[in-house]
Amino acid sequence: MTRTAPDRLDEDLPVLPARYTGRWVAAVVVAGAAVMIVYAMFTNERFQWDVVGQYLFAPPVLSGLLNTLLLTAVSMAIGIVLGIAVAVCRLSANPILSCAAWAYSWFFRGTPLMVQLLFWFFMAALVPKIVLGIPFGPSFFEIQTNAVISPFTAALLGLSLNEGAYMGEIVRSGIRAISKGQTEAAKAIGMSRAQTMRRVVLPQAMRVIIPPTGNETIGMLKYTSLVIVIGYSELLTSVSIIYSRTFQTIPLLIVAAIWYLAVTAVLSVGQYYVERHFERGFSPVRPVRAGRNSGRPSGPAPAVPAAAAASPAVELERLK
Amino acid sequence: MNDPIVSARGVRKSFGHVEVLKDISLDVHAGEVACLLGPSGSGKSTFLRCINHLEKIDGGQLWVHGERIGYRRAGGRLRELKEHETSRQRASVGMVFQQFNLFPHRTALENVIEGPLIVQRRPKAEVRAEGMALLERVGLADKHSHYPGQLSGGQQQRVAIARALALKPSVMLFDEPTSALDPELVGEVLDVMVQLAASGMTMIVVTHEMGFAKEVGDVVHFMADGSLVESGDPRQVLEDPREARTQAFLSKVLA
Ligand SMILES: Nc1ncnc2c1ncn2[C@@H]1O[C@H](COP(=O)(O)OP(=O)(O)OP(=O)(O)O)[C@@H](O)[C@H]1O
Ligand SMILES: [Mg+2]
């Protein structure tokens, strides 16, 4: 067997960086394709960029955008709170709570969101009056359902209740990712179940929960466009009202797309910072040793004083 | 003799059909260091966890500081405690786990002060000063702002000891505190425990460190198959065991 001459440590050879020819080829192909697409889009008259520019900041579009943002933010906020509640109930030892949470998820994940929205909107037909009082007894408070259920409240109810079911699953998987040792350590220092959840489990579960929640938020941004069926004027409804009058469908859809993309970009940046916040303490992870005999790969000498490595008997001598 | 800090009378515990603790009775007195030895699966961890009510016992009685763990007197009867009432009982028992179980999202100091701050709701400035003193005591004052992931196993375990001490417990439970450590890190943790014992802390230690049991232990309890087989002076039990099962175990461990 022939062997190349072993490298000698004292040889001082010049160092060349590794070559990645494939990367350069890929870069040229991708850049070329991107330039072509952009060029085609901007030179194609039928995109009507002048109309896009004309409507991008038009007041009805901006007010639609504002409604979209409001609906997304409020529905997500309620959805997250509901999701935490559903997950905690689902994992609770109380069988009634856990069944109820399961049934909630089953129902709201199992029916089309569009149906749920219509259902809330037409609730007055089913339940004409909302009454607060003692069951089968006197009532303290009565209100016509139609007075409460506006397109906005129906949209909010539909979106947030639906979101709560999905968030419940996301939060539950996050909670389950936290080891039992953490809850036991929390119990051992006398923390109540609520304190353990709030101070120990959820902050760590957030690392698992945030990325899919980012997905949900971006998804919600676009699901809000479904409320078009109950006539709440968010971004897509607003542009559709305009193009049904002017027939400039494509440029107006581009206007909506631009705003959705812009908001998504902002949300992605936000997600980055939220993720970084919950990454506290996790970044430079040194794994916990599994067993006592897992030998450490020989590295630099351990930074432990020699006396500490010796048997405790030696230490005892010192104490006496 | 003074009243025992921990007292077990006929404690039983089963998981399903498997009886893991069979009629365990023992006392641990103030200032005593009791070492629990025994083969894997003999129920040592389970017994410690019962003392801290992380597991519920199925029979017998368990007292800590004269309080029945998991129950309170209600008239002439015993009423099972609710979750938040057991939390209060737990605060007088410190526990150190094999896998440390530090909170990874909190710094060393935050780990230590979590109990006093959140459970006992004491003022932050006071609690911080005490926390720093405790970290000083385990030799880690300079690491107070490190996260557990940035500490070695031995350092993490010392922080875990400080965290348990922060609640000023009347007894400390150690479940194989050095078993997850590289050999060269075992000594620094044992040092802290030796000092703790010298300061008069009541300790129950599950360990495979025979040297520690012999030198620091006041009494050794040997368990096998869920029963307490033999108890006594460490030197006597370890060097001249009476029971055949103890002899068999020791000949394997010391071989
Ligand atoms: N949560 C549980 N569910 C079912 N069985 C369990 C549970 N915890 C412990 N056991 C069983 O109880 C027995 C005693 O376990 P325990 O952990 O107390 O032993 P140990 O003496 O601490 O052993 P080791 O030295 O390996 O830590 C074992 O047979 C174990 O499989
Ligand atoms: Mg064990």
C-alpha cells in the first residue's frame, strides 16, 4: 500500500480556501431567472402599474388594511389566550376539563371556518335574545342578539374561536416538550401548579410555540379575507369593491398582495425578535451528561482544582 | 432523644401491581446524615419522592417536622391536602435531583432566588443578597449571571443545592447527586455536601459514593426490592454487613 507523505507540523504551506463552483453556477441561474421575472412583470402593460400606484395608498384601501390588521391582532390575541387555556385544560388531571377541551378542538377544527363565520353572523336567527340570569329562573339582563352581533363581532368570534382550537394544539405540544424534571423541580421548591406553568413551563415551551404561532399569525392575516362573506370590509373586501366598479381587477389584487407581503415581512421580523427573546439561556447549550461513565473526549485539562477531584476523605481531613 | 425530623412508619407504595416500597419504617433525627444505599430499582428514589410528596404513598405514615405529609387534621380525622397545601409542606424539604433540573431560562442567581421570590414572596433586594451568599457558599458567586447551559455539570449541581437551600429547609434530600457527573466533577459537589453536613443540616442522601457514606454518614440504610434490609452505623454496615443481601450488593459495588 502506498501512502502519501504525512503532513509535517512544522511545514509552513500557503492555505487556499475551498472552491465551490456549484454555488456560483446556481447563483448565476437564480439571479438570471429573478431578473427575467421582474423585467417581464414591469414591462408587461397589462399589469397596469400606474393603477397599482394610484390605489396603493387610496383611503379605502388603507382603511381596509387597518381593519385587516385590527382583526388579525385581536383574533390572534384572543386565539392565543384561548389556546393556552385549552392546552392547560387538555393536559389537566380533571377528566371533565380535558374532555371539554378535546371537544372544543374537535368542533372548531372540524368545521370549515367559512361555515363558522356565517353561523356567528346569522346567530340572531337561531338565538334571537341573549339573556343573563338564573337558569329557569328570573333574568337580570336581556339584549337582542342582532344588537351585539355586528359583522365585526361575528368576524372576531369566528376567527378567534377557530384560532383557539389550533393554538391549543400548538401550546399543548410546546408544554409536552418540557421535561418532567422541570415541573418536579418547580414543585420541589414549593411552586403551585399555576406558578409552575407561568414561570417554568410556558417560558420554555415558548421556544417550541413561537415558530408555528408565527405561521398562524401570517395565516390569520390572510384568513381575515374570508370575512368578505359576512360583509366586514377588510383589505381584500375593500379592493374587491373598487375593482367591481372599475374592472381593474389585476392591479387592485396586486395592491392587496403588496400590502399582505409588506405586513408579512414586518411580522417575520417581529417573530425573529420574539424568538431571540425566548432563546435566553438556550443558545450556547452544553448538554447534560447522561451517565457517569460517559468519558469526556480528552481535551484541555479540567478546570477543577486537584483537591476537588480527590476523594471526599481528603476533603474531610481538611475540614477537621 | 430529640424528635425525628423525618419519620416513616410502614410506608407502602405501588405502581400498578408492582409494590415498590414495602413497609418502610425509619427515623432521621435533626442534624443527622442518613445515606440510602441499594441496588437499582430498589425504591430509593421513590422513597425520597414520597417524603417530598412528589409521589403519594398508598399505606403507612410519613411525618416531616411533626406534620403528616399529604394530610392535615380535620376534627378527629385526616383530610387529604390539596395541591397548594402540599406546596407549603414541600417548602420545608429541599430536594436535589440526579439530573440537576435547573431552570435553563434563568441565570444561576435567578434559579436560586426563584423560590424565596415567587413562593415566599419576599422582597427582591433581600432575596438577592441571600442568593448571592448561597452562591458564595457553593463557590459560584462569580457565575451568578451564567445560564445553566454555560455551566459544567458540577457547577449546575452546586447551583441546584443552593436553590434548594434558599428556602431554608429543615431537611435536604439528595437523589444520587453525583451520578450524572464526570468523575473529575464529583469531588466539587461532594465537598459542598460535606460542608453542609458539617453545618448541621439534616440530610437524606441516596448515593453510590461509599466513601461519602462512610465518612460523612451518621447512619446507613440499605434497601433491596422495596424493603429496608439493614440499618446502622456506616462502618458496621459497609464493612461488616449482617444481611446476605447487603453483603452481595457490597461485594459487587466494592469489587
Ligand atoms: N412512575 C413510575 N411508574 C411505574 N413504575 C415506576 C415509576 N417510578 C419508579 N417505578 C419503578 O419502581 C421501582 C423503584 O424505582 P426507583 O426509581 O425508586 O429505584 P431506585 O432505587 O431509585 O433505582 P436507581 O438506583 O436505578 O435510581 C422500579 O422498579 C421502577 O421501575
Ligand atoms: Mg433512583
